Amino acid sequence: MEAIIKTGGHQYRIKDGDVIKVQKLEGSVGDTVKFDQVLLIKDGESVKVGTPTVDGAVVEGKIVEQGREKKIIVFFYRNKTRNRKKNGHRQPFTKVKIERIVSEVKDNG
């Protein structure tokens, strides 16, 4: 079973057992996380596409790690004016192990 979820302004294609790195979520290591913005679910041959989300679909995962990325250098430079600024940035992230994909899709027919 596969799904496409949306969290933190990004979309992720996932399967059961995947470990994904998403933007920082609240919680500590070992906590359970539920993603309710499921955009698509694929189960074998059947595909359910949401408008914009699939009703009743939830992806459950467990937080594996909370951390920060490697430092990137942000350098601002304007030529001929001695105008320079150098900053560093470390983006926080959360690693989540996908436990299961639940699709309780209700047919309207």
C-alpha cells in the first residue's frame, strides 16, 4: 500500500515501513504521529485520489529522531559598496517511521 501525504508544505510518497525526514513536528522520540492530509492512496490496482484529501484516510507513524540539518551558509553581497552579511542556518527536522496506512474510504453509491 502506498500513499501521498502533505505535511509542512511538502508532499511525500510513502509506503509501510518507510522512514521519512519531515519538517519539525511537536513530540518526543517514541511518540505516535498521525497525518490526516492524505492526497492519494494506492492499494494494488485500486487508486483513490482525494479532492483535495481522501476522506477517512490516515497515515500513522512513530517519531524516530528529532534533530537539525547540517549548517548552510547564507551570504549576502552587494558589489562596489562594501555591503556584506554572512549568516548560518540549521533547519530542524523530525524523522518518522511509517507504521501503517489506514484507508476507511466510504463509497457514495
